[in-house]
Amino acid sequence: MKKMILLLLIVYISSSVSAQNLPPVFGQEYAGKVFHDSRVRSYLAPLRIVWKNDGDGRLMNNAEKLLEKGNGQSELTDAQVCTMRSTDSEYPAILLDFGREIHGGLQIVTSASGRNAPTKIRVRFGESASEAMSTVGGSQGATNDHAMRDFTVEVPWLGVAEAGNSGFRFVRIDLEEPNATVGLKEINAVFVYRDIPYLGSFRSSDDRLNRIWLTGAYTVHLNMQEYIWDGIKRDRLVWLGDLHPEVMTVSSVFGYNEVIPKSLDLARDITPLPGWMNGMCSYSLWWIIIQRDWYKYQGDISYLKEQREYLAKLLDILFTKVDDTGREKLDGGGRFLDWPSSPNVKGIDAGLQALTAMAFDAGAEMCVALGDDVLAKKCAAVADLMKKHVPDHNRLKQAAALLSLADMLPAKQADEEVISAGGAKGFSTFYGYYMLQAQAKAGNYRAAMDNISRFWGGMLDMGATTFWEDFDLDWTDNAAGIDGLVPEGKKDIHADFGAYCYKNLRHSLCHGWASGPTAWLSEHVLGVKVVEPGCKVLKIEPHLGDLEWVEGTFPTPQGVVHISHKKSPDGKTITKVKAPKGVKIIKQ
């Protein structure tokens, strides 16, 4: 009898596991046909009413009730709710602000005060107030690309409806049907995200830098969905080049997270060789560099071994794209660094020369770790050959930064002649990270921190709660921020600017590739440099600039490292470090 019970228990457990933990009534029908979502949902009430069309109270009343905390449940009560009433020619509408950018949708809870029938309402999400007030296909370029942000939905009488899946901060609700009434007990944002701790942290005597660090971390956090995306409204895709700053931010803030290897593996598996990832040669180069950096921070040799075959074949293809003089001859894919650099073809050529050499350097490091000394030596030899041919950067900051980081151009020369010229002018949200890295390599930490404060802080000044797909300080002249309706005579920072694939309101205001300052501040100001894979050896080398103090934490596979720096009256920096067992600390 005991053996029979044990056998039945084993069968039940096996059935549950093979069906991926569905309730037992599902049996085996769904075995192998289910995937789990590792995210959670929270419900947020709006924080303020930005605008409303209430017809002086004739079309809407009790709108302020929508700002109260709810419970998501329809109720048979006489409690006051927000009531919207349309006529045959007038339609009520309201614009709500949830306070900061989120990823998810909308929960609409109706009451018994409306008519006993479904009612059509129009929902418009916006990363800015002006986007939520816009119409798809209008002159300002609003779209439904990648995610529906402007649509009509029916809501039940005395029930709950959920709709939408986008990135937004603002929501406009319009009652669309004539001569209709709907009672709105609650309108909540459905916040969908990974419930993960911020293991890394950064605090200093400069609150603006603190906000920038945290905003970059939050920008990437929102994009850590089932895979890591570049944008939560538009660009809900795995872009390999864009992924590198995100990987550095994840490593500095969250430590290991499954979203990184899942995304890297997805790109590998959907890109059979000799194809280029995302159709761009540079993005296959970035895949190699990312693999090296992920291994550097996580030290997972088992995962690295899973990349061995693809990595070796990709490197073999890249060898054929370098001629006997060391010049790159990449073809068959878009020659791309980032969008703002696109017109500068000569500068792109220089950037790709440097990026290819950097990829071979990364390949050599990984081949050594994998025990393939022959391939490692070949990678190193080709990288050295490429570094003997230094193309003209053509005054392109992106190219100068890569040439510096690839040891092809002296760091101080790259910084003084190109990167620091004009300060943050010519910076981009993606390649700004590499410009900052090049400035750090040149020892110009103060200028880099000033650029962070001016460029990324400039987005905060315009109401940003996440960092944008692109930004130009010139846009801010006579421009209104994203957090309100644009006054007459002012430019709309969202609707009036942008270029390439991100014109006007199509422009994403939450783009993970813009998070570079978060990783940069952890590495160069908090001063954490990884010396050995898996963070087994860390060098603490802070550069405080004008800061009086800095403190924070840094995640490692062995645990969290606690660090503080404080300037003494004589100008020296006093450093304290508390590290977990298994992490060796080298102080400057």
C-alpha cells in the first residue's frame, strides 16, 4: 500500500512538473506548451488631474474621487463615484497623471450609477501629457507602433475591465458614445514589472547625480520584461547593440538576472550564421562584447561554455571581414553606430574599425577562459593588426570615443580634440556612455560628471522620470516639459523634436540604452572596477571631483559590497569598504 501511494505521488509530482505547475485538472494536455511570466502586477491610483472637459459640471462630476486609493472591486453601494455623461454633441474627457513612467495597462472599475449596458470609452496612453492628448496619424506623429496606446474599449456596467499594454505616465479617458452615462469607481494603472531588489545603490553630496543614477536604474528596470527591451512604448524588442549599456546597468544595480542570458540566447538562436544580429554587423560585434562583460561580472563559466560553438563560428566569419592591412570590410548588414551619427559616414567607418578590434579583444579574453588558446591568439593578432590602421574620426564623438576605448587613439587627445569640445553638445543617449568612458580613460572625471549633470539632468529638468531614446540640449530652448499641457508660444519637447525612426511623438521616452550614467557613476565615482571574473577581485578607485562624499553598494555573485568615501579637511579621500567572503578588495 505504501509503495502504491509513493508511486502515485511520484506520478502526480512528475505530472505537475511536466505541465509546468498547472493545477492537476490540466493533466498532460499542456505539458511543454506553457511559459511562465516572472513579473508581478501592482495597481496604482492616479496622482493628479491634469485636464478635464466636464462642461462646467454638466458632463462630469466627482472626478477627484479617481485620485483615491481603491480596491479594484465593483460594489453595490451608493458611494459617490466619478460620473461621465455625454449628450448628442458633447463628450466628457479627463487626463490623469500617474506621477512617473510605468509599464503596463489600465484597470477600469465601474459602478451601478451608469446605464445597465456596456459603454464605449476611448483610452489614450502617453509618455507625455501631449502624447496622451494626441491622435494617431496626426501631424505630431503619434502612433500605435509596437504597443497600442490609442484605442476604444467597452467597459461593463458594474464590473471591471483591463486594457492596454504599453509604456506611459498619462492616460486620457473619453466617453465616446452619445447620450450615455458611465460611473467610474476607479481608474488604476496596472503596473507590470519584475519584483527585484535594487542591490546596487549610489548616494552622494550632489542630489542631481543621485537622481540621475536612480533614473537610469529605473529606466532599465522597466525594460526588464520577459526579455530586455530597449523601449516599453516603442522598441519592445531585443536590440543587441542597445543592450550593452543595459547589461552594464543591470550588473551594477541588480546583479545577476535571468533576463540578460535569455535575451542574449534569443538573439543567438534567431540569428543563424552568417547572418548579422538585428540585421546590423555592429550588433553581432556587440553580442561578443556583451558576452565578455557578462562573464566578467557574473563569472558563470558554464553559461560561457554554452556560447562556445556560436562564438567560434562568428569569430571565424569576422576574420574574413578584415583585410591584410587590418582594415575592416564589414558588409551585408547596416553600418550603424547610433542614429545621431548616421549622416557621418566617414566617422562611422572609424567607429566600426574600433568596434571590430574591441570585439576581437573580447573574443580573445573569452577564448582564454574557454581554454582555446589557438583561437585566442588569432583574435589577439587580428586586433593588434587592426589597431595599426586608425581611420579619421571626422570629428564624430561616437567614433573618437570608440577609438580611445580600443587603444587606437590616445585618450587625452580624443577627449581634448573631440569629446570635450562643446561640452555635452553632440552627446547621444546611447553612445554618451562610451563618451563618458573615454573621458574617464583620459582622467577627465570632472568634465564627465558635468556632462552627466547637464545632458541627462536636462531630461529631468523637462519632467522626465525615465531617460529618452534621444535628447539634444538645444531642444530645451523655449520648450515646455512633458508633465503638462504646452502653453501657447512654447515648443513641445516631445511633439516638436526627434529624427530618424523617432520623429515627434513616436519618440520613446523610456529607452534602456540611455542608462549609461548609472553604470558609469558606480564604476568611476563610487569606484568599483571588476578585476577578476565573477567579481572575485574588485579594485576600489573613486573619483569624487567636487563631491564631498559618496556612498553606495555594489552587487556581486558572492553578495553585496558596501562602500563609502569622504573627503577629509586636507582634501584626501577616506574610503571604507565592507565586502562579503570571497571578494578580495584592492584599494587605490
